[in-house]
Amino acid sequence: MDLASYDLDSQPSPWRRRALRAALTLVRLAMLGLALWPPGVVVQHPPAEQRSESAVSCGRKLGTLAMAVATGHTLERQLSEEELNAHLDRLLSQNEDSRQSRGLTLGLTDLAVDLEATRATMYVTGRLLVVPLVFTARFSAVPPAAVPAASPLKLRSLHIGRLPLLGPFRALVGSQMTQLLAKLPTESTVLQHADAFDLADDRVAVRVEGSVEGEMMLPPG
């Protein structure tokens, strides 16, 4: 058998090419369906009449933690899931620009967290032009003694809808979420400088470690 006849015989038949294209189309449609299929989101929100009070309480606690970072003091604050979600609701309502979708920029419609004993989950809901999307980021707490130089929060998974994001897609979405956080100076300061996150069901204790001796005069929180 000469080389020409071998090459000809080794080419896939037309029906195989059509089957391959159909399979690839089905895979793309399945991935699109998973991306648009929103996850089940169950988070704790305070009653409507307590949302403002809860948001103020959370903002005060985050502010005192950020102040402790700036002055080098050690401080720990307990934040409930209800407080955090009320705080996120207030931040979103005060930032009209973040709710607008322009080009490939996600227009935010909701931010929420779910706190459990083993992990913290953040849900970022928005619209890309007219397409509704939900991004889910799951974190676990890392004991400071185990990895002294690492962040006390480790990203475990990142999804769009129910589709896991891997490789460059994960890096791209992670970068977008980091840019979103950078627009919140108090919150980003606390997250970047926290030494420990003690997770439990519906609450988290956040600790910042400083070297300044003596008590820091802070409002109760």
C-alpha cells in the first residue's frame, strides 16, 4: 500500500465528521446550559425592620478592624451572616454605577454570603447585557499555624451557574472579583490583613494581629 492510499483511507468519513460536529455542538450547549442554570442560594437575611441596624452594626465592626490594622493593634470581631448580607445589600444600593452592565462588565444585582462551619460561600449575581449570571466562590479557612505566610482564606472552587471554572477562565473571573473588592477600601483592608477567620454556622470571627501593646479605644461592636 502506497502512502497516498494510506492517507486517503485514514481520513474520517463524512458521517464521522458530522457526528463529531454534532457532539461538539451538544457539549457547547450543555456547558451553556450549566452556565445559565443558577445555583440554589439559601442565605440568612435579617428581618426587613432590622436590616438597617444590622448593616450599621456590620459596618462599625469592619471599620474598627480596619482601624486596628492601621494602628497595629490586635482585635477580633464576630460578624453574623445576617449582618454581612445586610451590609452587602446597603453597599450595592449605594453604588448605582456597579449595577450598570457595560460591554463585558457585569452589572451587579445581588451580593450575598453563606457561612458554614467548614466553608464560606459568596454569591455574585448580575447581568451581562441582558443575560442573568450567578458566580459562586467557595472558600475555606486555613489555620494560621499551618501556613503562616499564606492567606487565612483559600479559594476552593469557582462556578458560573453550575459550571465549574478552571484554568484561564477561573483566573479571569477571580481577577474581576478582586477588582470589585478593591473598590471597597474598608472591606479589602480587613480581608488583606486578617490573620484568622474562625468559621461557624451563620457567623465568622475575624482577627487582625498587631504588635502595638495596650488597649485600643474602640466603640462597642
